Amino acid sequence: MTNPNPLTENELRAAAYFAVGVTSEGSIAGRDVAYRLSFAGNVGAGGRMEPVANSGYSFGTLQIDLGQHPDVARDLLDRYQAWAATQPDRAALELGQNDYSAMLTSLQRTGREMRADQAVDIDRSGINRFLASDDGRSFVHGLDTTHVNRVTATDAVVGNRDSALERLQRTDLYRNATGDEQAELAGMFMKLQNQAGQGRWPGLLDRVEAGTLTSSADVKTAIDGLLPNQRNGSPDYLQSGADNTLRGIEVLNALRGAHAGNPISRAWANVVTDPLIGPVAAHQPNTANPDLGVQYDTVRSLFLTPEASRRFIDALDRGASLAEGNPQPQANGSRQAGFYVSGDDFVHWNRNGQGQAFIGGQWRSIDPDDLTRVRNADGTTELKINQDGQHTTLLRVDPSAPVLRADAAAAPAERHGAVHIPGQPFENPTLNRMFAAIAAGDDVGANRILREYAQSSEGMAFLQRGEQRLAQQQAEEAVQRQSVAQDKGGGFERA
């Protein structure tokens, strides 16, 4: 079989970085956690550490547990010291010899060692300030790049401790699959190797090579059956890891198949020429490619919120209308992600508060704190922006406006796989009305129902429960992944 649209090497790297990394490991409930020091556990009275399983401090797009990798902890602290020496308040940031030693000991502890030592949480503010800086993000991205290069490395020699990806690419299943299915297969196997080293994927590929697993759906079912579910009925960490990776792969496939008139399609084509350029290098002055930085930020951000991002890409494919999310923080201080589309123009921001816009053919970065959402009586929605004290309309979304590309209206199901919706999928009648409108192609009606539901107390509670469940699932996966890494001597691909 001839594959008309095979996955390229750069798209494989993008799958490893954005889908396995950003979506399944480097984010929690739509927030990017790559550039801060995290801890899977609780901090009790007096700052006492209460780790889950053997988890220690971690950071990165492909989350590195410092307890499992004490050498990385030392590198982090040395890079922090060099950065601190360049800051105006260096006296408050730099660590003396005793403080350096104490900090290093804390960072290098595993979860078990934290419990045994009755460890107390460190002051993470200085480290987090470094990780959020250009120096810090470059340091993190160097580790991420090394990791991605390892899991995507291939050569011509069969049997020399081949990676999961290299062996997968030799199978008939992979060679004969469409590009979208290749992405699904590659994503699942790279994730499985990342989670369990050599412990799981070789046996799975034996079944692929024997012809007993004949599709990406078969592989997913096989992964789901490798371990029993947790006692509370939640998926085990291998199953939830595959689930979250495939959420990111859906975004990647939507980007690969996006309409040529979609500005996100052009941004993706630009980013995928070097998917490992990173968030700092992408923003370096570049007269030949001046929009790369904001385009990179947009693409990365879409992998934080896969389901909403697919609706966003779909609306831009069709040149339609979409209005989701409030730019202003909610009462509890959290922020919704925003997805606004009118024809070829859009405004987007993520839950970290980083935003981008494409208006009138021009790319720009925006701060959602400068935006105000106005819902008009005629059903339109406006995003007003505060610029030097002047409030002007940045984008106006009219749900009754005709789509620009009617020929793309039915394309998403054909390109990305149709989603079969049962007749009454929810007990909630409002949600059933919304999905019935979607199934009927009534975008105006679906958007209206969605706005009504999102504004209701029930809808807000529903969204909050979903965010909490996803965050819990991702945290459980991280904990189990780190525990497996410790049992296997530090993990397979950790840089």
C-alpha cells in the first residue's frame, strides 16, 4: 500500500515533544507546568513533605524527577547560581555554601527519603523564578531535546537495542497505516517506552509483528489490558498515559490536516520545520521569519487543551465563529482558556495567561488581563482590549455570520475520525440538546446552548469537576511513572 501522507521525521519529533511531552506530562488541567518546580504530594503543617509513593521534586516538559536523577538536580542548582549572579538582587538570590548543600540535599531526595528524613519543603520561589526566565527555559529545553532525540532516534542496524519507534517503523502495520494512524501508533509506543522502559513495549510489538494487532485501536486495547485498573476503578497509569498522549495526537493530526486557508495551518507548517526549536530560540530576532515566536507559542498552547483546541482548529478550518472562555480570572483566581474565532481572525489564551491573536493578517502576543468580554443583546460577543487606557474592539464574533469555507464544513470527521455520539449520551438535557445540534450541523444553535450552559451554575460545576478529574488523573500517572522509574533504576529515557 502507498501512503499518500506519511508521518515525517519532524512530525515524529513533534509528536514526542508536544503530544507525549506537553499534553501528557508537562501540563495539568490545561496549565503548563514545565517551567516550575513541582511536587506530587502534599505539604503539611510546618512545611512537612507528604509525598505520594516515591515521588520527589520534578520539572520539565518531559517531567524529570530529581530524586531519580540527582545529577540533574546538581546541574539545576549550578545553573541557578550562575543566573542568580547576573540579577540585580543577587544578594537575596545567591546561595552560600551551606545553603547550597542543604538545597541540593533537598532536591535530590526521593519520596521515600523525604518521609524517612521528615523533610520540610524548600522555598521554591527563587528556583521557579529561574525556571521561568530565558536562561531557565533554555536549560529545561536542552534536557527535553536530549530526551526527544533519544526516543525518536533510528538507524539502519536491526537489533542493536532498538527503540520502540525504530522497531515499530519496520512493521507492516506502521508502513501501511495512514499518516494519522502512524501518529497514533508512534505516540502510544513512545509513551509506553517512556513510562516503562523495556518492560512493556517489546511484547506488544511481538503481537504487532505476528499480525494479531492490526490497527492503532487494537494497540490501544492491548495497552489498556496490560495492568488492572486502580482499586477505585480509575485507569492504571499505562492506560491513562496512552489516553492523554492520544489527546495530544488528535491535536497534531488536526494540525496536519488543517485547511490551507487556516492561519493555524500556516503556523504549524512553520513550527514543524524545527519542532525542537524551543520557546526561547523561537523568539530570537529573525527577519526572515518574524512571526515564528508567536506562532510557536500558539502551537504549544493548543496541546495544553486538546478538546477545546480541536474545536478551535475546526472553526478556523471553516472560517466559522467560536466564542469560548472568559479572559478575566474567576472568583477563585483560576483562569479559563479562551478560544475566539471570526472567519480567519482569532484570539486565544491559555490558563497560564499567555495569549496570541491573528487579526487582519497580523500576528501578535496579547495579555488576557487587558481583555474584557462583552456579550451583546444581538447574540454577538466582543473582546475589548485596553491599550494605553483606550478600550477598542479586538475581535467581534457573530454566530450568525456565514462560514468562509463551506467546503470544509464536513471535513473534520473525515480527516480526524468520526466521533459516534449515542442518542442520549448525557443525563443532562442541556448537554443532549447541544450535542444534537452539533450532530445536525447547527453551529449557531450549538454555540448558543453552550453559552447558556457555561453561564449556569451547573455548567460551571461540571467544568470544574472535569478539570479536577483530569488533574487528578495526570498526577496519578506522574506518581506511578516515577515509582516505576525508581524500580527500574531511574527510568529509561530521563535525561
